[in-house]
Amino acid sequence: MNDANKPDLASLRIRRDEIPPARSQSGGRRSWGWLALGLAALLIVVFIVARGRLSPVTVQTAVVERLVPGAAGTVLTATGYVVAQRQAAVASKGTGRLEQLNVEEGDRVRSGQVIGRLEATDVEASLAAARAAEAQAKAELERARALAREADLGFNRAKNLLNGKLISQSDFDAAEAKFKTADAGVGAAEAALASARANVAYAAVQVENTYIRAPFDGTVLTKNADVGEVVAPFASSASTKGAVVTLADMNSLEVEADVSESNIAQIHPDQRCLVTLDALPASPYTGRVKKIVPTADRAKATVLTKIQILNRDARVLPEMGAKVSFLPEGADTSGAPVQTVLAAPARAVVERNGKSVAFVLHDKAVTETTVGTGQRIGGMVEINAGLSEGDVVVVDPPAGLQSGRRVQVKS
């Protein structure tokens, strides 16, 4: 082989100065470390922001309610209930099984009207026996009077015969004794008749006691017993009913409100007020203070005040909840029917992006709601749109409050 064609071994050597520098392992580790630190910082920032959004904000709330525009200057407001001043739990005077019940809830009854009746077979039999005894006593009295007339005639004949010395003294004495005996028999028969009549009257009362009558004109509120149940004036067991029905005079309905002792000096008889029923918030009634009960409730530190409803109608029912707004001296409650408006605290309505909004509380979170407002009523503002009666709104909402933010109501 030719030496010229042999490979040059020197050309096959690796030249280390021409090898590119390899990346060191320590440099790669440093890059991954910086990336991990960046991710951790990002997570911390996200956590802080999320925590700020999710942590509840302590706020104060109020309820959207209906108000009377003219009652903004009320002296005092109190709550109470509609109560019938003339009400009775009607029971029977006798004891027995209820045989007949003629009324239902809501029926109107007149004084003396028969509401129901108990079984009366036994007392009616007693009345019949008493009347028979009375008839017998009358007959005995007639017989005694007849005997007395006969004895009187015999006594007068004996007196004439004795004057003519036609009979002996003993015969005269016998005639006189017979007369006196007959006369006494008349007295005994009259007494027996009086006793028989008293027995008849007693038996008649027992029969009358089986009738259950209305004590006054009124309306049946509740039915407490049914036909077939045993009723008694004083129920002594679970199987015995006392009252048959509960009756109320609807013309005697008044509102009884508890006024704090510290505020009672602001209330006086004949003071005008507005009565708003919970069931009819849009239709207040006019009223006046009829009576301030001259005693205080030690447990509640309140004084009971009774308010007469001047324009009461059929919608007012016993036990309805009511709010009474006592008006200042000289307030005029006459004229057209009082109207109410929906109102919220003025501090609950704020401006956001050129709109009036309120924050409504739902399940511990708030929702920003655009509202329409009207006139100011004291510290309240009329709500024309956006809110409903009973909505809970945030008062003085913080500047950064947004929809969905959880809140905690200040106690």
C-alpha cells in the first residue's frame, strides 16, 4: 500500500479547544428555582386578593317598609295586637253530651240565640214529674178547701144549735175542732202546692241549662267542641270540654300596644294616631288613644295603651299584629284615606356610576340593585322601583362593596 494513501492519525485527534462548552447542571437548577419562586409569589398574591374578596365585611342593615308620608313627625311608635274588648268563651251551665251545635266559625249570632244544646232526656223527665206533682198538689188543695167549706158550714150550724140549746157543748166542740182541722189542711195543701211549683221551676231551669245561648251580639271566632262530646261548666278531664265556642263582639275591637315606661309621658288620652296592620300595610287606619291602663308591667317595663280604631272595617280581625304611630298635638287625621309609600333608610341608597343603588342582603351576600327614589320622609327615602317591602338593605355601604361580597351583620 502506498504510504500516501494512509490516513493521517493526527487528523483524527479530537481538538478540545474546538468543543462547545456544555451547560452546567448547577445553572439548570438555578433556573427552576427562580420559576418556583415566581409561581409561589403569584399564588400568594392570588390568595391575598381572593381572601380579601371572600372575607365577610361587617355592615349594618335595615328593612324596607311602608310608611305614611304625613307620619314622619310621629312622637312615638309602638307595636301591639288587635283585641276584642268584649269576648267570651261560651260554655253550658249543665253537664252532658253535646247533641246539637248550630254555628260555625265566622257565623254572626244575636244575644239569646241558641248556639247548641245538650242531651236533655233526663231533665225533661224530671220536669214532667215535677209538673205532675204540681197538678196533684193543686187537686189536694181543692179537696182541702172543699173539706174546709163543709167544716165551716157544720161549725156555723153547731154554733146556732148551741145558742138554742139544741146540742150539747161536746157536739159543738167537735164541730169546732173539725173546722180548725180542715182549715189547717188548706194551709198544708197550699204549702205543698208552693213546693211543687218550686220543683217545677227548678226542673225547668235544668232543662233551660241544656240550651247554650249567645250572651251578646257577636261573631263566632272558634269552635271548641263537636257534637257527641261531653261538655261541662268546668272541664275536669281531657275527655270533657269546657267552652263550646269563643264569641267576640267585633264592634269592640281595639289595638292594645305596650309603650315603654320611659316614653309613656308622651302619650295622653284622645291623642291621634295611625294604626298600620301587619296584614294590611298599605292601608293604615286612623285612631285615638282611648285608655292608658294605670299600671305597669314589671317584667317588660311597659304600660298597656288601648287605641280605638276610628275607621275600622271588616278587614280588621282579632289578634292581628299592628304598629301604632302616635302623632303630635294638632295632627289632622281626617279627610281622605291615608296612603302609604315604600321607603328605605336614606343612608342605604348611594350613587354608583351615576345611578342610585342599594345593596340587598341575600344568604349572607349582597346584591347591588338599581333603585328609583322619590321624596324624603324624615331619615327615609321613598322607593319607586328596585326594592320590595321586607327587603334587607345595607346601611352606609363601604365604598368597595360589590355584588357577591359576603357580609356579616353588625349585632
